[in-house]
Amino acid sequence: MSMEQIKLIKDVEGQADKIRRDGQAEAKKLVNDAAESAAALIAKAQSEADLKSKEILDKANADAQAAYDAIIAQAEADCKAISAAAEQKLDKAVSVIVGKVVN
């Protein structure tokens, strides 16, 4: 083999090594980029899930408060009605008791 052929083979081997190293570096870069993209997507999904969860919880709390307010309003109305009925019967009850005590 001549020196030119040996030099050519070494040059070609050097180029092949450079291509291999460049390919490995590019592959590592692609893996790292994919991992960063995946982490960003996960963070975004977590943030969106947290926001949706808060919206659902806020709506549930508002619905529960509305139901509570309705129950309390109904209970107050029922208490007023019972109290009014008792007051109406109070005069009659007093008359009956006074009548029994006097007679």
C-alpha cells in the first residue's frame, strides 16, 4: 500500500469517527430535547389539572353554600310559621287555663 492510500484510509476513518461522534451528540441532544419537552408537557398538564380541580371545587362549594342557604331560609320560615301559630293559640290557651282555674 502506498502512503497516499494509507493517508486516504486514515482520512476516511477520521471522517467516519467524526460522523459517528456527531451522530451520538445529535442523538443525545434529541433525547435531552425530548425529555425537556415531556417535562414541560407534564408541568402544563399538571397546571391545567390543578386549575380545573380548583374550578370544580369552587363550583361545588358554591352549590353547597346555595343549598345550605336554602335550607336555612326554609328552616327560618318554618320557625316563623310555628311561632305565629303558637302565638295565635296562646290567647286561647290562656283563656282555657284561666277558665279552668277560676271555675
